[in-house]
Amino acid sequence: MIFKPITKLSILITIVIICLPPVFAKSILVQSSTSLKNSGFYQHIIPVIKNELGIDLHVVAVGTGQAVKNALNCDGDLLITHAKEAELDFLKTGFGSKRSELMYSHWLIIGPEDMANSLTVKNDIADAFYLIFSRKYKFVSRGDNSGTHMREIKLWEKAGLNPRKFSTNWYMEVGSGQGATLNSSIQLEAFTLTDSATWFSFQNKGNAQIAYKDEKNFNVYSLTTINSKKCPNIKLNESEEVVDFLTSKRGKALISSFSINGEIVFFPL
């Protein structure tokens, strides 16, 4: 057996290697609305972002209201939500740094098959909400301060109605995510509001169908970076890299290539 002599150079190289700090992969924590995770959108984009940017996205999927609260506690590096007013209010607090609109999907009213065709609408989706109210059709609300719940409240208000005064005999708040809300509405043969991505990815549709699709007012998703002066430990550089990527031509092509059962559900802005 031949032994190679240990030289001063080899010893020096060994010492340098041992003393080098460990290399950690870059990652960010994303506070997100539930629909993007439940639809499979993150499974579509995360591997690409990791491969092309070297940044791994760890997603906390909650309602938009809770996502904003988490960001106010500096728990997260990036917000991806779908409630413009809540996002603008977050910027006003100083905790938000920059808001960039990313893409949109559609708002849908889902209802039982035998009643879905009765939602004849003259102008827009608010007319459908007024018709549900006037006929006292059962309606299931998320009631959880999510982006979808915020949108629902706005539509009742646009129809000149206050859901806080509604009878619980027909208007039911479940305080749950979109999947549980859809399950409840199907079991109760009721109407509900949902985003198109969640509906197309939802498996337990029963006899429910799309009663109305809003073609005028889109469900817009936005990216909001966090102010590093308010939250010194956030990973601002990595978050900005992700924002730049998703809003680039490459990112827009990635969004457009995502489909659910052959249906394109997100459209880049």
C-alpha cells in the first residue's frame, strides 16, 4: 500500500473547508390565501422558482384577513392575497412595502342544479345576490374574514343589503375555509360564493353547478412585500426576486400554463 505524504498545503485546505460556514438554501415564508394552495397552483410554481431562482417557498395558507394579521406580526416575508382594500390598508400601516397585481380568476355563485338557472341577472352579480335575498334561497357564507368573505359582504352592500340583519333560517355563516363552505352548501342545497380555481379543483360537487360567473369584476391576486424597517428579520431581497420573477414574461407564461381539468383559471395581469 502506498501512502501519500501529508503536506502543509493539504492541511491548510482541510482547515479552510472545516471552517467554512454551512451553505443554506434560500427560502421565504409566504402568507397566502387558501385558494392558491388548494387549487394546486403552488405545486405548479414552487418547483420552477426553486430551480430557476434557488429560492424555496414555504406557504402558510389561511384566509386573507389572517394572512394580513400574520404579516403585521412580522410572521412572513411575502403576502399573496386577493382583497384589494385589505391590502391597501396593510400598506397604510407601514408594514407593507409594495403591492403588485399578479393575476386574476373569476368569482362564481354556486347553487343546486334545480335552482341555479333561476338566477337571472340584469346588470351584474349584485343582482343575483338581491334575487337570493328576495327569494330567501339558502346561502352559506364563509364568515371567516377571508378574501372571499370580504368580497361577499361587498356584494351584499352593492345590492343595498346588510347581511348582519339576515335571518339564520336561510343565511348561514360557517366560519370555515372554502372547501368546507362548499361542502356545507352542497349538503344544504344552498348557494355560495367561490373563486373559479377552488371550484374547478373541488371534487365533491354533488348536484351543484355554476349559477353565475362574474365577467365584470375579477378576483385579483396581488403580491405585497413587507417593510424591512418594520420587520428587520424578513428576507426582502429574496421576496423581491420572487415578485420580479412572477411578474415577468416568464412568470406570466408560467401562470397561463396552469390548468385544472383542462380549464385555465388564472390570467396574468
